[in-house]
Amino acid sequence: MNWRILLEPEWFSFTSPLLRRKRSAFEIEDLPGLWRVHWQLGEKTVLSTFYTRIDQACLLWGIISTLIFSIAQFWMVDWQLQAVLWTGLTIVGTIAMLRLSRHWRTIKPLNDVINAWVFLMVLGVVLTDLGVFLGWGYILLNLCPLWLVIDGVGYLYTGVKMQSRAFAFIGLLNLAGLTVLPIVSEWQFLATGLITGISTLLLAELQWDSGDVCAHLKSLQSQESDF
């Protein structure tokens, strides 16, 4: 029996590290929308990195997730007001993600990923708002598990479509967060914000594996590719 086939499914590549440090800001070619960050004190480089538009989308959602759940933990105001504010912020984040990813739709796996995330965000917002405005107790008591499951499913799907073990790992990490919530008890919102926010920021700050999907996307640079 070929155990390698069992251990390495065809939708994942094990030829590159799961996560690794990014190269220097000037060791990557100039891509559309690329952010370069290079801080230097004298001859010493303090920080040198870069953010593709995929990274920028991850940064955006990392900040939004951490902000929403952290404020929900400490800001004791009307739930309906919070629902309106966070629905608006989620819609803004979704629109920004669509703008950042407009050229990704030239490749079907990435197009499927974007459509899936839009669907998941809309589903999460609708269920949350119904729970708040209609007083659905089950939803209100399980807002944190709901969003951990939504994020976990989204990352797992992204991992399979992009042939990325890193995204699949982050998806499992979010789902594993469900076991933490009963332990932290009244700090569930803060814990959820940290899990969802830090895991997404991790993807923005480190270089992750992507099989051949992003390699194909890089080949479309002359057509204003977004990788």
C-alpha cells in the first residue's frame, strides 16, 4: 500500500512549508496593489515585509473580527445598536474584500473562495441580526460558536480550493476554539475575537503554501493580477 498517497491528498501539496517568514520587502517583484514596509535605523533593518492584496484582505478581516468581538465583550450597550453597527462594519469589510479581489475571479478556485466567503458573511450577519431583533435565545447564547464555525468552514473550504494546508490549519484552529469557550465562560466574546483575529492576521504576516493556484495567479500579472 502506498501510504504517501493516503497521507498527501491530491488537493494539498507538501512540497513547501505550511507557514514561513516572508522575504524582504525588496525581494519580491512589483505587483499591482502591493504594499511594501521597510523600516531601517541606520544600517540595521528593523522590519522589512510586504502585503499582497490577499494579505490586505486578511489584515482587514483580522482587524474587523478583533474589533467587533472585543468591543462586544466590554461595551455594555444595547444589543440592537451593536447589531446595527457590526452589520454595517461587516458589509463594509465584504465590499472592500470584493474590491481587493476583483481580479481573482479570473481563476475559478479563487472565484469560488470569494463567493463562499460572501455567502458565509451574509449568513452570519442574517442569523445574528435575527437572533438580536427577534429575540431568538438559542442564537444569542451561541453567537461565539456560530462565528467560529462560520470562520472554520470558510478557512477549510479556502484551504481545499487553494491547495493550502495553512488555511486548512487555521480552519481547524477556529473549530478547535469551540472547546475553549466553555472554559473561558464570561470571556467568550474576547476569546472569539482573539481566535478569529489573530489567526487571520497570522495569514497576513506570514507566507503560506498555496499549491499551484497562486502560481497561476502570478502568471497573470500582466493582466493586473492581484496576488
